[in-house]
Amino acid sequence: MPSSTSTTPTTPSTWFITGASRGLGAAIARAALRAGHHVVATGRDAAAVRAALAADASDRLLALALDVTRPDQALLAVGAALDRFGRIDVLVNNAGYGQLGMFEDVDAADVEAQFATNVFGLMHVTRAVLPTLRAQRSGHVFNLSSVGGWAGFAGASLYCASKFAVEGFSASLAPEVAPFGIRVTSVAPGFFRTDFLDARSIRYGSGATAAQADYADASATLRATYDGHSHQQAGDPAKLASALLALAAHPQPPLNFVVGADAVGMALAEIERLRGDVQAWRVLSEATEHG
């Protein structure tokens, strides 16, 4: 695998990135611009996207407003990207947020909102981009999942459920689009030093439920733990961005890319836990066959 990408690509690619006003999305957009690519950087507020990328602004950057929960906006953004650059080569589905809190402390509206952005929003954008990639017979889709899409965590049931959905979607989409030269990579980061755990990014359950008292201590510990990790995470967003550029240039990129030393450790532990469950209960499982 290449250790880095060229700063002067022979033929620039066009990257379409969601959630690019901050965090990993902004880091990926900066890296692609600095590598000489065209970048369509989107976010709910186009001005915030332009501000985040001001240091790297050029005629290779197109900043657009896009609320991924709106399929009509996804289609408009893709149309604008094609009008400007003529093609889309790499889609980075990065937009999302974390809904934390004990399951019983999160109301139904917040459950639906988590999936509307992290799952259905990702699908809306993918659906808008795929016809272009199919027509080109080439392209690469990066779906930003999480190590929380590999392993569950108490206090993150809804966030993890949304990221497990992204993993399942990616694994199933990949063989559907492979005949058209389209590659899919599910990217599962561990903890990276962004504002993901800040109040403007993370959301907690209201706690206004009948079960509030039973979960009070666990909820307080959860908040204190994540508050203590905010902006102290080990992962470097710029290095993750460089890794994605390397994967985009690789002739055989992986379906699953677990990124970050912490994520690798957690993913391997989960694989072993699953292996142990399957083996331990194999006799009972196989006894369900007819005959």
C-alpha cells in the first residue's frame, strides 16, 4: 500500500465530501485539495464549509449547502458538482453525529433523527451519486462508519445501531456495484481528535423518563468519561485523511478499513468474541437442521 499520495496527480479526481465544515470531513477535504484534486465540500451551511477550508481555497473547491436528510438537496448538489467538474470519482459519506445516552432515556424522535442522518442521509447521497459512477464505470464510495459499527458500547446503543447499519449497507452494496467498476470501503475510525464529543456534535438522552433514576449513575459516568476524552483523542484527523487518499489510489482497496490503533484492538477483540460464541454454541446451532 502506498504510504502517501502525490501532491501533483497526473489526472485530478473529483471528491464529493459530506459533513465537510469541520472534523474528519474538513480534514479529508483539505488533504484532497492539497493533493491537487477537485473537491465538492458540502455541509448544512456552505459559508461554514468555505470558512473551514479558506486556507486551501482555489478554483478546485466547490462549497455547497447540503442537508443529507433531504434527498432533493442531494440531487441538486450532485448536479452542481457535475456542472462544475464534469464527473465525481470519490464519494465520502462523512456527515453524521453521535446520539448517546441509555436507550430508555432517548425518546423516539431522537432515535429517528439519528437514523435520518447517519443511515438514511448516507443512502440519499449514495443514491444521488451512483448513476454518475455507473455511467463512468468507475468510482469509489467511502462510507464513514465507526468502531461502534463493529462493537456495541453501553450508552451508545443508537449510535452503534446506526453504524452497524452503515457496515451492513456497505458490505451489501459493494458486490452490487463492483461489476460497474465501483469500489466501496467502509471506514471504521476509533477515537480521533475532532469536536465529535463537543456539545455541538454529541447529543445525550433527555433523562426525562420513568427509568431516569435507575440509569442516573451510569449516565453521569458516561458523560464524565466522554467529556474527559474530548479533544484528547489519540487519532490524528490529518493522518486519517492521508490514509483515505492512499486507499483511493490503490488498485485493490479493502471493503473494511478499521483505522486507529484503538479501533484495531477493539475490532480484533470483537472478532474473537464472536468466534468464541459461534464455536461455543455450534452443536446447538447445527442441531436445528432438518433430519
